Amino acid sequence: MPDNKDNSQRKTEFIDAAEKLFRENGIVDTTVNSIVKELDVAKGLFYYYFDSKDDIINAISEKYNEIFNQMMLDQIGELDYSDKLKKFISNTTKSFRELNAKLHGINNEVDLTQLSSRSKEEAKAHAIDALTSLLEEGKELKEYMFSHTRYYANILVSGMLELVEENEASDEEINYIIFDLIERAGKD
């Protein structure tokens, strides 16, 4: 049964509390009981909003991916094609970096594999779709001559994500590498 708080506000409180506890204790060690205790509410209220702990994991993943998608496409609409592509690459690298940071527990001591694998796969799929569209636009503008834009987008986004996860290359280095690969492959 709902309480007197707005449904979306209460659901967000559950998501935020679960996210905090997952980051502190890990997913396995965070129970529905610990989530409701964190909010000081009845357990039945949790089940009013969510079917299971897995359901709240999905909600957190959706939250992360909404943020990722907004960041990835931020401020690219009015730019000319080349600047739009560069801005997209920069935004995507930054978005992967922030998503990667969110998906680690405090001091990387907890297991968030269940949440991180879902979130990263969804973010990667969105980035591949968006880059495929941008490369297709480049073909229409005769900027690039890719024969399989989706293959290139998949390889480039996967490489970008891997470089971010390894944390050995700076954002600037990643952006340069990805744009350089697009320039070289698309001009042949």
C-alpha cells in the first residue's frame, strides 16, 4: 500500500537507497530488508514498487543509462558534421568514464557485477546505435565511405569502453585514437 509521498518520489528514494547500499555492501549482501531499514519503511512498501531485488537492480541500470544517453548526445545537434562526430566521441568517452566510476563500490571492495554488466551492455548498445547513425550520416554527406557502418561502430565503441575500463589512457588520447581510426578507415 502506498504512503503519502508521491509515487515517483518514493520509488526514487528506494532506488537511491539501494544504489547506496549496493555500493557500500555489494549486491549479494544487500537485502530487501536492509533497503527498507535504510528508509525506515515497511517491507510491503518495497513490494508495492518493485517485484524483487532484481527489479530494483534493473531500475538502477535504467537510471545510469538515461544519464549516459543524455551525456553522450549532449550539445551535438547544431554542430557541423565533423564537430558533431568529435563531440559525440568526447561525450561518449566521458560518459563511459562516469558510468564506470558509478559501477564500482566504495574502494572497489564490493561485487557489483550484476549491475555493471547490465548497465555497460545497455550503454554500449546505445553508443553503437548512435555512432552507426552518425557514420551513416557521414556516408550520406560523402564525408566517409564505410561499407559496414555498424561493424565499425561496434569495434570503435567496444575499444573505447575497453580503454576506459583499463584506465591507462586519458580521455584525450581515447578521443584522438577513435577519431583517427574513423578518419583512416572512412577515407579508404
